Amino acid sequence: MNLRLGSLFQDHMVLQRDRPLPVWGWCRPGTKASVRLGSAQAEAQADEKGRWMAILPPQPAAGPLELTVQADGTEARIKDVWLGEVWLASGQSNMQMVVSESRDAAREIAAADYPAIRVWTTARVAAMAPQEQTEGCWQVCSPKTAGKFTAVGYYFARKLYRELGVAIGIIDSSWGGTIAEAWTSREGLLGDPALRCHADKIDHFFGPDGQSERDAFEKRRADWFAQIPVDAGNGGEKDGWHLPDADETNWRTMKLPRLWRAAGHVTNGVFWFRRTIEIPAAWAGRELELHVGACDKSDHTYFSGHFLGSLTMQDSPDAWQTPRIYRIPGASVTAGRNVIAVRVFSEIYGGGMTGPADEMWVAPVGADSSDRLPLDGTWLYRIEQDFGCTPPPPALAYGPDNPNTPMALHNAMIAPLAPYALKGFIWYQGESNSSRPTEYRLLFPNMIRDWRRTFGQGDLPFYWVQIANYLSSVDEPVESDWAELREAQRLTLDRVPNGGMAVIIDIGDAEDIHPKNKQDVGLRLALCALVNDYGRTDLVGSSPLPVRAIRRGGEVLVRFQPVGTGLALSSGTCPEGFELAGADRVFHWAEARIEGTDAVVLRAGAVSEPRWIRYAWADNPRANLVGGTGLPASPFETAVPCGDWLADV
């Protein structure tokens, strides 16, 4: 057996400073493995399966260093190794979302010159049993690499680096649309009687009793593949739709970026988009850089009749969300009228030119952002092929092809990373569990405990993002699964030690479940870490949270902590979004006022004996209460104790 190291041990890696450092791998059984990092050394002997693990002693921040491992006459050398701070970032699509899709992407990427920040992106794979290895690599942060980094993870790391001045490593292990039970181990699910049903379902499905379900799925999948639309060929190009002088009589207009479904075309097929631009005389003959944003799913892009390039789902499974960047040769660039044409093919789900808007522009290569010609706005479009609305593929209830199989992501994307030395975890997930918010009160803290057991380093810090405001706002108090999910996240603060929550109820997007402002998300997570783990007593690390509620007659006083210099309002003249209810739990809007620095007093004329309080309780709630540093107060629901108004309140 040749010498082999754990997946994370690669060039440019970051190791956790001031902690024992497990280094592991495989070699011939019984062989001794010797590990050296700088002046530190450790040894271990391979077991009967060839696995070994050596523990290097804690070391301070340093780098660059070389990690060497010798076993059985073979040596492995890992170069450009740094000791600093290592955080594991995980969750669903809002953690997976990359810098190039976030707000001000072009400016952020251009400024991403932070070689001390390194990011590992774990391959998105599901598995039915714990895996020993995974795929990925460490990338050094630069304008060439940062666009593909987890946006939340990058902005979190950037804040830590600016404050701490040491190398920061982010291990990104995230997958869009996934549920928390998929990130929990089998042992973690079986360990809670209320959650073991998730593991039992897997045993049933893959046991003898589940054979008929598996056979039925295989037939459904074969039938679906037989009817999936295929591209009949580039008829638009044959008819000259890419040419500058194409007849535009039968073309209509569409505002971009957007999915064509949002423009009323609930269909799949091939759409062409055209945009006429005026090239300045100073650009003539110069090489240009064309950004047309993401094209969902595949594209062919042209400039004044010249084919520039294409990216298809066969080229990359992430093509549907990858911003397209093409070079226009100087020989093709003439002053005056020019036409950009983009052919977009989508056989399933959405389709269109989806931006973001700040990733749609053209400019000379190397030009300043001020010289860019923006391309968002009105385009012409025409349908080349209309497939109708393609049904989604049948989904196997469970298995390695379904990332929402309980335990499957823990097996493939968490287990192979352990027991790598970490400082802590950051987590952004919950949207996919929002239909079962009550269960999340058990599931989420159980998952946190499970991860801490997996890594075996005690109660490592675990900081999560409370899900953002989303969908339509309401005029009257309502029930809300999203609000219930946020409450489950808030209550987790009391159910696990060393936890923290970034509240983002103020920076969501009513129309987009993936809000572009990831800078503030990363910053708020970093504040949790800086205050709780790095001793920054000059900062406020948390949003205001309710700590006490007391009733007297028809009024209720609620105290919050932390509040910094005192509670305040982000807008308006009085706190909004508070509700009161009596024993009947019928909620009514409450009049509210701030009292002192840390309290809000509530009254609702329709509620004579308040028993329940809610704040910011809706999918997209009214919410304007903030702490002294501007962090928004967390949504919450709590019961109001009966009794007199206490003098020390």
C-alpha cells in the first residue's frame, strides 16, 4: 500500500494554531509513519487496515512551512502550509452561494488580494456509509480565485483576517437545497428517540421490504429520460439571428437579468437574446471582456456575428449558475453599432439570463470598473424552440443520488474531514426544513452535538445564520413556518453551549430566497467569533435577544441583551412588529415604546391580559428594533409570566 494522506493535507493548507494537530493517512499495515512540521515531530504506526494518525503538538501562528510525512521509504511533502485559524462552513445554498453571485461581485473580486486566506471546497457527493476521503483542494485567495469561494465564508474570513492578522482557512462543505438530517450521522439520528425515524426509513427502503419502491423508481426514471427534450440544433444561427443586421421585426423585449418564466414564459426550450450597444471610438481594435452573467442552463454567445464561446451542463454541472465571461478579439471590435447575441438552452426547470446585474457588462480588458458599459436592462428576445413545461425528473426517495437522504451528506462531506483540527463551525441552513419547524427544535441542536462528537475536540464554537426575511409582507398577524423555523434557531442558543446566531431579518429579499448581501452575513458571524473566541470586548457580538418579559395589567415589558449603547430604531418613530395575545393565542398588533436602554413596553387594546408576545413573526415581517451598533433584534415568541410588575425590572 502506497503512502496516502487524508484529503485535506494538500499544498496551501491552513492548520489550526495553538491546538494539537491530528495528521492521518494510510500506508502498509504495521509501518511507522513519521510527521514533521517545522521543528515539531510526531510518529504513529499503521493499524491492520493501514490507517495511522499522528498528533503534532500545538504551535503558534506561522508560515509558510512544509509538512513532511515519511513511511516505508516513501515521503510526501506538503508545501506552503500556514498555521492560523480554521473554520468549517456548511449548510445549503446560501452558504454555497459564491462571491461572483453576491452583491458588488466585480468590485469584491477585484479587491480580493488576501493570500493569507485559503479556501477548501468539498466535492458535493452523498454516500450511504461514512467515507474516508473526499475531493477538493486548497485555493489561495486572489482576484483569480475568490469568485468561486463561498461568499459567506469568504466575507467571514476576510473580517477575521483584518482583525487577527493570521492565516484563515475556510473548509466549505455545503450543498444547496439540503436538509439538516442529511448532515447528521446515523449515530446522531439513532441517539435521539424522536429522530431515529429518519434512520429507520433508510433501513426500510434499502431492505427487502423496499424492493418494490426501488423497482418503481427505476421504471419512472427510464420513462422520464425517454421523453426529455433535446436540442434540435442551432436553428437561430442557421437563420442568422446572431448577425448584426438580422431582421428584428419578430423580436420582443425582456428586462434582464431574469428567468424567462418571470416574463410569462412558463416553458422550456431555446431562447435567443440580442442587445445593441455603441462601442466608443477609443475601444476600436482593443480586446474586450464580455460578461453576460449566468445563463440557465447552456449558452452560445456571439459578438457582432462572431462566436465567442459556450458553456453547457455537460461541461459543468454548475453551468446553470455560472456567470459567463468571454474575450472579444480586438480584430472584431469596431466603433459604433455592435450586437451581442446569446442563445440560451434549458430543457428543465428555469431558463434565462439570470445575472446578477453587476455581472453583465463589457469593457476593455484591464479597464477600471468606471469604464464598463452595463448590459442589464432591456434586451430583445425570440424563441427558437419551445419544449413546453418539462416535468422534473423523478427523485429517488433515498440513496446516493439524493443529497437529502438522511445521514448521506454527513457520510460523504463531513466524516472525511474529521478529526481535522478546527477553531469552530459556521452554518447557514434552514430554508429546506421550514415545513417542519417544530422538529427542527430537536434536529438542529442534535446535529450540532453530533458534529462535535464527530470531530472529538470538545464543544467547538458553532455559529449559525437565522434565515432571512423572504416572500410577501402582511398587514395582519399571521402564522408562519419561516417564523417558527427562526424561533427554533433562536431556542438552540439555550440548548447547546458555545453557540451564536447571526440575525439577518433586515437584509433579506422578498423576491429572492438567495439575498445578494452576503457581506453583512459574514460580518455578523465574524462578530460572534471575535467577541466569544478572540476576546474582543470592544465589540458587540450578538443581536438583541429577549431575556425577560413581565406583565402588569395590560402592559408587558420586555428586556433585551446585548444592546450595546442602547436599543434604537432602524426606521420610523416607534418599534414595529410586536404582537400580543391572551390565553386564546389570538395575536394583535401591539403599540410599543422603548424604555431606558434595554427595554420595550407593549400594549394592545384588544388584549386585556397578555400571555404571549411575538416580534417580527412572519415570512417577511415588520421589524425595526436594533441594538446600539445597528444589529437587528431577533424575531421571537415567548410566554409572559403572570404576576406583579417587579421593581427591579
